[in-house]
Amino acid sequence: MIKVFNKQLFTLMCLLMTIGIFSACKKDNDEKNNGMVQLMSFGPTGAMPGDTLKFIGANLNLVTEIQLTGAMVAQPAFVSQSPELITIIVPASTEKGFVTLKTPQGDIKSKTQLDLEIPAKVTSMTMEARPGENITITGNFLNWVTRVTFANDKSVDSFVSKSLTQLVVKVPMDAQTGTLILNSAGTEPLVIETDSIFKVTLPMAAMMAPNPVKHQTNLTITGTNLDLTKSILFNGVSAAVTSFVSQSATQIVVKVPGGTTKGKIKLVAQSGVSTESATELDVVLPAVTSMSPNPIDALANLTIVGTNLDLVTSISFTGGLTAVTSFVSQTATQLVVKVPEGTLKGKITLAVLNSTLTVQSPEDLKINGGLPPLADLGLAIYTDGLQNTFQDWSYSDIHDFNSTANVRQGTKSVRAVYAAGGYQGVTFHAGTAPSTTGFTKLEFSVFGEAGTAGKKLNVVVNGNYGAPPQVTVLAGEWATFSITLSSLGNPATINEIVLQSAGWGGTVHIDHMGLR
């Protein structure tokens, strides 16, 4: 039995207990729901368009619209809605980004971004375009594409336009023909390569006029897309021509470089890819058909007959140290010139107007009273070519064993260019060393070009570089040297002969080498 000692106190205690219980219940309810819309979570991340997306929170029944990046879902389109949960179907146009709940209380923006798994797909595309033009790629979920890469790793990540089904891209000026690679974002990023090849339009030359053309004169090239040409390569010229007289889509006018030789030209686009002309470009050059009189006396007039002789600017005679630039008379078909003193038997060389090219006569010009013929060698090492197993093992800058530029006897000689300040050698090396039995001397002829007068050549036999005998070069004329085998140490065999420059540079011609 409970006894009440103070009725008023008891009543007060009950009232206080009631108030405490009510307050506790209200506080708990306010913490769960204070009447404000709350977004606690949403997902799943990695959903695909068409999947169900859930939003969990409080008072979500007040949400009137859900704004996704690239899409909007109005309340009537909700799959379900309650104070704690909203479910929707992910629209196809949805992109990665923040989510915003529209409510009468204001917008509620998510703290994290929604990301999806997107199966981007290409169904068709523009097959050919010029650099700088727009191409259209169609398919599905192309709004998720972040980069398009053309052949040769030319990437574009800024687009003309982008939508769910269409992507418009500007072709880079240096793009090349090839497949396209599309990078797509999402929880599982995709790399898509097109099945078809995208073709980049290139300049094409259809005609060239005039053809043949003279050096340093204007050539007109007609064709298509010629405004895409960045440079032109002419046959025989290593440096591309990048400056044109005029240029349009159908015509380029360009000056022909002085070193151009007959051949096709190449039009080079900004990508570095070139196209070749269908026909060859020919160049106008002088040609010699006859020379008279032949043989001729030095200081007499030589009449040269041929074509385009009005383009000749100078004539070089074999044995002459300087070219002749003043003529007795000159027309397109005939040129008369005085043969300089000291001219030797050999071809004449014509320099061409505005050109780096030269033209040689087809036959030798013979000089009356010239050098007497040399007697046959007992054992030939070089006569119009290497003989008796000897080979070219030279280490000079240039060593042409089939030169026709300056010949002492026959049709060919060795032309050697020694580097300045060096010790370079023209080397005759025997595959099978011949015996010296029955021979007493080594003989050879040398012609020195300008600047070689008085220069010494070391005659190194069988590797004897220590103290080799020397010969002195004469400039502008042939000299024949005979070196006794005794001065060479009386070698039993000859396996190698080196004509070495003794610390100087210049050009010489070597002919008629062997043993006597």
C-alpha cells in the first residue's frame, strides 16, 4: 500500500514527469523530421540510362522535380515518391554531374556527383573532309565523349557541338587519314575505335605548265584543294619551297628552284603527308650535239652546236683553272668560244642560267699537241678502273673511281677530294697481292685542281706510314710520277698503295697507276 504524505507534492511530481516524457518524444521527432526536405543519399553510382535511381532522405514527398545534368525528371514521371524515398528511371540524356532536388523550400544540391556506366556507340560518321572542316559523328550516348583522336595522335577535346546522338568535331589542320578513336567518360571509361577510315582531303596536282620549264621561272600548277599545300618538293632539291607567287584552291604559281632536275613534284600538306604529281616535270637544259673543229688548237675558236645554248653562262675546259664566261657569239643553237691556253683532252662542262646544274659534252674535246699517250703498264693497278684484284679502300671525303671529269688517258680516272687540314688517303688495296718480280718502279699520273699547286702527297706502300716518299702536285696540269721500288724498301709483293694528303685539302685526279 502506497501512502501519500503530501498530496500537493505528489500532484506536482506527476505533472513534471508528464512534461518530461512529452519533451523527450518531441525532441526525438524533431531530429528525425523538422519539416525540412533532406537528401541523405542517392544511387547507385554506375547505373545505366534506363536503370532505377533511388533518393533517400526526409520529407521527399515535397520534391516537385529532380534536375540531373543533361536531363530533368518532373514529379509526374517519378516511379515512386514517399517522405523517405523517391525512385526514378535514369533518362538517356543524363550526364555526369551534381543532382538538384526542386522543392517549395528551395533547391537542394547533392554534395557528390552522379556518375553512370555509359555504353557509347558510333553508328555513322562523315567519311572525308578537308582540314579545318567540321565532321559529324552519329550514334548513341555521344554526349559522354570527352575526346576524339585522329590518326597520328591528333586529339580534339573541344567540340563544335555535342548531344546524345550527335558529335560535331573540327578536323585538325595537321590531321591524317585513319580510324578515329573516341574516349568516353563514366564509371567504366570506354575507348572506341571506328570501323571505318576517315579520309583527310589532300591537295592534288593535275597539270603543270610550262613543261619543260626553265629554272627560276614561274610554274603554274592546277588541281584540287591546292590551298591545303604547305610546301612543294622538287626533284633534285632537298629543301622544300614554302613561299609561292600565288595560291588558291585550284592553282599554285611557284618559282622553280635552281637545282631542280627532271622528275615528279610533291605537294606537302600541313600534316606532312604528300601527294605526287601524275606526270614528271622536265627542266630546260642546254645540250651539246657537236663541237668543231675537234681536235682543236689552244686559243682557237670552238663552235658548239646544240639546243638551248642561250642558257649557258660559262664553260669549263679540262685542265683550265677558271671557267670561261665571255663568248665570241651565242645563240640558242650555236655558241662560239675561244679555247683557253692549258686546256687538256676531256669533256667540256656547261653552267646553266639560274641553275646549280651543269651539263657535259657527250664526247671529249681533243687538243692538238696535247700530252703524249702513256705506254702500257707491265702490271696495271688502275686503268679506266681497278685491275688485278685491287679494290677501293679509300678514306678521303670523296673518292670516285669512275670519274670522267678529268682523264689523263682512256675514259675514266679517280677523282679525290681531301678534307682541309687532314691526312686522308685514296687507297688501292689488293685482294691478292701481286709479286714485284720483274718490275722496278711504281708509276701513276696526278692532276691538281686550283689551290693544290706545291702540295705534297705521301706515297704509302704496304702500310709504311712512318717515312713514306712524297710527290709534289702540279695545279692545272697532269704530271706522271715514277717511284723506284728500291725507295719503297724493295717489297716482294704490293698489297696496298695509299696516296695520302699531307695535312691539306683540295681536289686531285689520279690515273694510269701500275708497275713497270
